[in-house]
Amino acid sequence: MARRWSLNITPTERIGRIVVGAAAITAGIVLLFQSPGLGVAALEVLLILAGLDLAVTGALGHCPLYAALGYQPKSLRGFR
């Protein structure tokens, strides 16, 4: 049986996460193809992964870190 996650990110934060995540993914990909060294490529990959995390949590409306810390925005208290 699948468990549905509760929303723990406000609509404004969701939009911000998606926009910043998409920008990080784009910047990471552009920089990855322009970087000459392997050491620098690792940083671009980390930037892409961080962007993916932001975009996915924004799209889903659920942040596992917020859930682990027990954080719930005041505007979302009482919603599921």
C-alpha cells in the first residue's frame, strides 16, 4: 500500500524551488560541457544533483528534511 506524503512546502516556496532548481540544473549542464578538468566536473555534477533535489521537492510539495525535522509552515498546518 502506497503512503501519500503530506504537503510541507508552501506554494511560494514550491515555485521558488522549481525555478532555482531548474536554473541550477541548466547552469550545471552548461558548465559541465565547458569545463576542461575532471575535478571541476565533480562540482558541476553536484550542482546538477542539488538542482534536481530542489526541482523534485518543489514539484512534489514535500521536503523529506522538513519532515525529519518536524517542520511545518504555519500556513499549511491542518492541511494534508
